[in-house]
Amino acid sequence: MGAVPPPAAPHAPEPRPLDVRWIHGSPSAKHNTDPDIQVHWYDGHTVVLRQNKAVDYEAPFLFLLFGADRAVLVDTGATASPDFFPLRRVVDGLVAEWRARHPREAYELLVLHTHGHGDHVAGDGQFADRPDTTVVGADRAAAWAFFGFDEDPDAIAEVDLGGRVLECLATPGHHEAAVTYYDPWTGLLLTGDTVYPGRLYIADWASFTRTIDRLIAFSESRPVTHVLGCHIEMTTRPGVDYPIRTTYQPDEPPLELTTGHLREIRAAIEEIGDRTGRHAYRDFVICRGDG
């Protein structure tokens, strides 16, 4: 099957630049000419998708990774209707494009999630009747049973796509069923809403602290090229975020963060201590409790 990645990259993955101008909404609906879903091929087997802010202000990022036997779609966006958010059609087109380059008779799709909030699961129904497709629920019971975290929440679960094996960690704090995915082929660490350039809403402070500690330790033993969360909410001005429900963000920083940001978040946790509320830092805002 040619260039499909082996089970583990034979050398440290090279960080590819994400020098892409993400769609970020428009000043008014009538001026919106961007697609409902932006497609960026990070490499020949990895796609980053972004929902248009003009469709939903959350504008989450989704990830489609191809292996020899199946692809995985991580998250399904903030909009259910295929008329306004044609995720199934876009994914089917990308799968067809990939299979045209790598012909095979059968090919499966696995749908997983970073967590169960509505802006990450709304499109699940579009895949309910798709052939050769498994949609794993994003609630804690379904997701953690799939990964085996219900028996061992500290396990590192593996999801084999065929020649490409993802490592998966339970990372609660923002959401009780949050999962982080590491792809050894690209070195991408997909952190959902746990870590991203925006407002980090913490539902469980103790769990979030343990999660950040775990991600730091995990990344110390693996080559992480980029830390990719699911939103951009900051501006390019340090410590300044866009207001909630903003539908036009022309001054966005890059999506990608680094493992150094994990340490910055850990230092912020220590600095915040027992204080609830909103705490702004250069590249993120920590919102604890009712903040």
C-alpha cells in the first residue's frame, strides 16, 4: 500500500509547518464566502478540518487520520444538520480521495471524540447509517469502556488503524470523559479542549492538575511536534481573548502549541492555587469554577 505509515515511525517525526490561514468567520453573513468546513492536508495521511465560525461560533477543529485498514475521525463538530454542516459529505470525499491514491476493496471509518460536549459530537448522527463505520459514544461509560479506561484509567490505550497506532490517554478535568490522542507517525498530540489557545474551562481542578502532570510526563518520552487543541479563542495580543460567541476572528494566533505550553499551564495552576475565576496568561485563559 505504498506510503502508508508503519506501526511506529522509524525515526523522530519531523514537525511540518501549519502555515495555513484558518477560516475565521466574516464581518456579516452575506459576506461569508468561505466553505462550511476548511480542509487542510497536513500530510498525505492526515487532515485537519475546521468548522466555519459563520456556521457556529465554536468553530471547532476536527482531525481525520488514515491507516491501512481504517481511518479515524476525531470529533464531529458543533452542528447536526448536513445542510448547514456537510461533514459526512466532506469526509466521504476525503476518504474517496485517499483511496484513489491507495486502492483497496474495503475500508472502515472509526469515529472517536476528545470529549462529550455538544460542539464536538453534534455531527455524530450524520454517520449513523454510514457503511463500515463505528461511532463510539463520547459519554464516559461508552468512551472509557471502548478504551479500557473503565478498568484502568491510567492505561495508555492503543487504536490500530492498520500500520498506524494511536496512543490514547484519559485526560479528565475539562470533561469527565476527555481523551487525548498521540499519533507517533506525525508526532501530533491532540488535546481537545484540555489545552488550546483559548479559555480552558476547568470542571474538576484536581483532575485537571493530574492530567497536565500526566501530559507533561507522557510528552517527555515521545517526540511531540505540535500540541493541537480544538479551538482558537485568543487574539494575537498576549492574554487577550475574543469575547464568547464571536463569529469573526481576523486576528487569530496559530492553532498549534508546544509541550512548553503544558509546563506554562502547570506553572499557572500553582500560581492560581485556590482562587476561582478567570486567570489570563499570554497564550491561554484558565477559567476555574464560576470564572
